[in-house]
Amino acid sequence: MKKVLTAVVAFIVVIVIGIAASSMAEPKDTAITVTGAVGGGKENFLADPEILGILHDKYNINLKVDNWSNNALIKDTLATKDNKGYDFVFFSDERFYEYYKKPAADGEAPRLKTFKSQITLSTPIVVYSWDSICDVLVSKGIVKQSGDTYYIADMPAVLSYIEKNTKWSDIGIGDIYGKINIASTDPVTSSPGATYYGLLASIMNEGYVDESNINKVLPKLKSFYKLSGFMNNTPADLFDLYLRMGKGAYPMIVDYEKSIIDFANKNPDGFAKVKDKIRVLYPSPTLWNSHCIMSFTEGGTAYVDALADPEIQKIAWEKYGFRTGVVGGEYDVKAVPVQGIPQEITSVTKGLQKEIYDKIIEALKN
């Protein structure tokens, strides 16, 4: 009897050990999956393995995202292909974020109840140019240097050059053919281009643009648009052409500050070849491009809160060039490989409402 009992006990022990071993061999992932609808411009940031690891290990979150256009985010029903709701939406332009807070217009999907919303990632509009061009603009008082940082102190003078068809040779730059221009992406089809034209509208109006004065500015913007010639639709393509083709083809372009930081980290060898020649010029004033998030569920709110993690914010700035947190506080400009990046952006004009941008874009289309 004892032998039988011993055998039974041994058998049970073997089973228990087997179950335990099986459980250890295949641990269950208890993290929740949080799904978001996101606008462009931050794909690499969202897919960064280090950030995804932090989300999983510290916050028990697995992230899944679907790419949307900003226009679709404010007009269409926010649902996945299998008709499930999203936990959050991540706009890549503040004008759409602010517009979503308003009641839905005719033909738009009903707004979802928001749990939490905030500006999360930001980058200012800058002008990229070259050393020899910058030196001439400094000599004319148009660009001013403060430490390692260059500011376009007289943007109206630059715009006047463009509007008067001034040649580069007319201001003493004889090795560049053609008329002075600042290349941008097309404002009709591109968010960076639209943001730039919003900045132009504010400068041309000598202040903020709203419903009361937009019609006065539109003719100037249309003339400026005609003078600009061919435009790229994709900011990444424009920045790549600027770097590859040099000052002869692209003396000055408009893009975001984050582009040069992202490039320097992704392509250190390429950056080393041009870092002494490129110049990052900060318009006075400039405009912020802000990526803004809204959560619709508790899981989405957990993700919004997790984005404030110091490790995630450090990666956002040092690797991708997104400014985060309070103004001038949550990032160290010395930690990025690009010289001349200011700790704070102080000369900024207010972004325009979506309705004003719509009027600008419609006027340019026509």
C-alpha cells in the first residue's frame, strides 16, 4: 500500500512540476493593447523599440497605431478596419486638434468623449540655409547671431526680396543663379507648407490673422505663392534634396527644427560632411508645429500619461528632435549633435485657426 501511495505522490509531483515548467516556459503577457489613430510626422518615434520597451515594461502597455490624415481624423468615424473604437487620436497639427474640440459640422462624424488631451510633441518652423548665404544676410542686418544661434531678425526684408524678384547676385551672392526664394512644401497639400503660409500671413499682416483681416492678406499670399514655383509635397523629400543638391539648387528651405536632429542621429557620416556648412535660421517670429493627443478610454489615458515619462521624453528630444514638457525645461540642447539649437524659442506668433487656414488654402487653389 505504501509503495502505491508513494508512486501516486511521485506521479502528482511530476505533473505539478510539469505544469510549473510549462507555465515558466510560456509566460503570459498581461500588458493591455492600446490602439491609436495618428497623423503623420512621428512614425519612427511611435515605432521606436526602446520606447515600446519602456511602455511595456514600466506601464504594461502594448502600442498599436493606424495612420490617418489629419483631415480624416476630424471628419470620419474613428474606428479600425474591424469596426473597433480607438483608445486615442494623435494629431500632427494643433489646428485639427483644436477643431476637434468643437461640435461636428454637417457631414462630419460625431465627436467622441475625451478623457484627456494635451500638446505632447512640438517643433518650430525654421529656415535651412548655408554658411556663405548666412554671412551675407548677417552683413545686411537681416540675420543676427546670438551665441551659436542664428535668427532672421527682419523677415519682412526677406519677403520683400522675394516679392520684388530680387536676384541672389543683387545682394552680393554671385555664385547662385536665379531669384531669391525660400523653398517650401506645397501649402495646399502639406502641413509644413500650410504652417509656413500661416506664418507668412501673420508677418504680412504685422500681427495675428483672424476673420477680421484675413481677406486683406490673401492677395499678398496668392502673389507670393505664384512666385514660389514648383513645390514638393513631402517635407522629407524637400529636406533630402536640400542636403543632396546643396546651396546652388536649394539656397533656403522651410522645414521643422526636428529634421536636422533626426538626420544627424540617423546618418552621422552624412551629417559630418555638411554640419559646418548648413545654417539653421530661426524666423522672428516663428510658429510651432505641435502634435496633440486625445484619449477616449482609460487605456488611452494611460498611454497619454506614459508619454510624460522622463526616459521617453529624453528619447523624443535627443533622437527625434521633438521638444516636450514645459517651455525650455525638459530637454538639454547640448545633448543633440547639432550646434546652434536654442534652449528656448521665445519669438513665436500664435497659430491660426483651422478655418483661417482653410481660407488660405482655398485661395491658393484658385
